[in-house]
Amino acid sequence: HSIVLGNHELATYLVSWAALVLAGWIVNYCARPFQSLPAIYQAVIATIAVQILVIAFSKTKSPAVRQEGRVYGFDNELQMSDAEINENRALIYGQSGQLSSGKLIRLIRLLPQNDGDGIRCEIVNRDLDEVLGDYEAISYTWGDLKEQATIKLDGQPMRVSRKVFDMLQALRYTWKPRVLWIDSICINQMDANEKSHQITMMRHIYYRAANVIIWLDPLPDTAIAIDLLVEISLSQGLTAMQTAHLYGQRDQQYRLLALARFLGNDYFNRLWVVQEIASARSIHILCGDNSIQWEDLTFILRFLGNPDMIRSLQRTEKMGIVACDQDSLRHANTIISTKAFISKGRSSSLAFVLCNYRSFQCKDPRDKVFGLLGLVRNTDHHLIQPDYNKDEVEVYKGVAKYVFTIENTSRKLLVLPFAGIGHCRRSQYLPSWVPDWASNVRPKHIEGDDGS
């Protein structure tokens, strides 16, 4: 009846249950001759039988998951060359069609977990205007791309980063598919035209998602950190001085250090997450097996970023939060302020966001501009349209022309200190009048906002 209705998950469950009942009856029937033996002999026979079954199972099971520290994935595809993997990737994206125009996006349907099976996904092309709340979007850091794993995408092997593999494994449901948007899979990263077009819709992709899942890399003491985070967030009536006295004791040091390491997560330094979080209507934070409420995280970040709180903790033998990465803490509070600003329907000038978010990090120097366009008003000018066919110098020159001659804002004066021959520059090919936005020199944070 379940199969007729199309509910294959329920049918599988019922068949599995019936098979277990039958197996139990068979075992009970076969064990009757041994019931007259003493208990010690029954235990020995049962142990031998179990060992034989375990050995037989271990030899027949596909070695999809390797030892810790090695590559994970489908074993027979791990031996494929990079050329074969790239050929499969081109085939997969070729079959789904190029997304370099219109409002089509790719989603992946993460198939349910099967015993001993690897990660399997299917591509689904959908019109962005028709998928409000039909999927979840992932916000994460790419991590080390050298550590790779193999999944099956539309039946073809495809290599992804180890972090993406771990995320998919953790997010996979047991009995039903899960529809996700993950930039490293849903955008053909080898196609400059498609990549340029798709990132113009990033803000809308994260806004229209039913839920934005923030994935933070877990640490050994993450559970301790989250326990303290929730505990402090529940005591919102306490002042910074009271909380510092309460948690500044020596017996609390290990908890504060765990929280400091957790808040020092490199996720908060990533440029792309600014617009991903700012655009989200609903946020769910996952850190391994631990879940955090967005409200609790924002409270603790604002609370610990308070100068009075930092000074109080420094006076209590410099324990705990003083070990926190101050850049991560500052960036996290900037993200929270940006989300509050965007939620009011406001936007900023390009000159303002380039200066204000300049210390955030990204792998591609062109993304110092492209990753912020979702926060900017009037981004349809050809000088600042995302185009990965241009090199870094071309992109920065176009931005400088737009800010100095086109954009209607008084904030353009903020850009001038980042240009000139006296300013630290990464590229020797940039003209002196063009700011080098990828320079690692930390700018002064700009107070206030720039919107209407």
C-alpha cells in the first residue's frame, strides 16, 4: 500500500521491520537444540557465531569510509585521475545547463542515508522567484581545499572538500531527502560566466531560503563553550562587572578558555558571510552535534565585546575572554550590526562598505568587491558588475572610477586614504589613484552607517 502511494521510505521501514521479525523467529527456531546446554556453553557458541558474522560482514562491506586522516568517499572513484574527475564535473554541469543568465539556480537534493552508503545528491534546477522557503542555504568557510572526498552527484563521482563532505554527512536525513544550496556545488566554480552571474543573486538566494544554516567547525571543548554561552545568555540581568566576578574565578577558567576558542572561529572573519547572514530570514547555527540559537550567540558577542566587560575580565587575572581572537570578536559584532541595518530595508554606498569591511578575508582578491555588492544600493552599473573574466587590476580600476565619478555619496572621501603611492599595496600594477582593497593593512573602523 505504501509503495502504491509512493511513500518508499515508509515501505522500506515496514519491510525492514518484517524482516527483523522473521529473522528473530528463525534465530529462535535454530537455537532450540542448544537450549538444553548449560549457560556457559550457550555463551561460548553465541560468541563464536557473532565473531564469524562480524568477520564475514567486514570483508564484504565496501570500504567507503577510510581511517581517520585519509580521504573519505566512494572507494572505486578515489583512484580516478583529476582529468577524469574534471570530465565528470563538466558532464554533470553540462547536463543541468549553464546558469549564466536569467534567474535559474541549482539546488541539490541530499538523498537519505543508507547503511554503508556514501553521500549521494541530485541536481534540481529551479527559478529563484518560485522557491521561497523550499530549501536551506549553507553559510560556511571553505577550509583546506587540499583535503578532498568523493560524493555522487547525479550518479557521477565528484570531488568536494572534506569540510563539505562532513557537512553533508551531518545534515543528511535518515528517511527523507533534504534540499540544500551550497555554493561550492550549486555553482560551477570552473565557469567564470556562470559564477559571475550567480553571485549577483546571492543576497536573494539566502533571503528566499527557509533557513540559513551556519556551520562552525567543532573543537574538542565546543560542548563546554556552548554550555557556558547558553548559561550567560540566560543571565541577562547581570551587569558586565557581576558576570566577570562570577565567571572570573579560577574554577571557571577552563570554561572561559573554551568559550574564547569558540568565539575565535575563523568563520567570523570571512567576507562572504556578511551578506549571507544579513540576508537570512531564519538562522540555525550548527557546530558538530551542537545547536545554538542565533539570539544567544548575538547576545554573548555583544556582551563580551562590551569594553566594560573586557576590562573587567582583564582585571580578574586576565583569564578567559582576553585570549579570544579580537579580530573575530570585532568582525562578529560588525556582522550583527549589519544584519540589524539590512533588516530595516536599508543599504549602503559602495565606498562605505569597501572601507568598513576591508579587514574581512577572502581567497580571491576580486571578492573584496564582489562579496559586498549584496549590501550596496544601485549595483547594476557595468563598472562594478561581477566579472571573473577580469583580473584584479581591472576590477579595482572599475571600482575606483565608479566611486570617484559615478556614485552619489559623500563617503567617497573615505576611499582616498587607501590610494596613493604612500599606502601599502599588494599589486605593483595598480595606478596610484586606485585603492588596493586586498591589502592586509587594518583600517580604522568607520562608525555609523551610510544608508537611506
